[in-house]
Amino acid sequence: MTLTVHLFARVRELAGADTVSVELPAAATVADLRRALADRFPQLAGLLERSAIAVNHEFAPSSQAIEPDIEVGVIPPVSGG
């Protein structure tokens, strides 16, 4: 399946794009998505480990299955003052 993944904040900056397309097998999980993104964008590997993955606007655990035609976002940790 092909997913469009929305990238936010530092993840977007490092990837150089607001969205990316990712190919995943039919039985993929959020953990598989993290690995696919880290393989494609090695500069994101460390940040992806600490980032939240949102599936249809809800934070998702690594074990959650990914279905076709869902909305996915990568939200890195942020700090402010």
C-alpha cells in the first residue's frame, strides 16, 4: 500500500518536504512505518524513535496496524519557552 505521511516541525525540515509517500506491505504496523521512514531518510532515524505517530488524528502505538486510506502524521517532540 502507498501512504501519504504528513511531516511536522523538525521532521519536515530534515526531510525537506511537508509530505512523503511511503510503500508498506499490507499487514504493516506503525513500527514498520518508522523503519521505512528511517531507511528512506537516515537523517531522521534518531528523531523518529522519539516522535509520535498519529493515525487518523489519534496517537498510535507501534503495534497498531496501518490500513490503506488513512491519514498519518509524524509529530516530533517540541519544546518552547
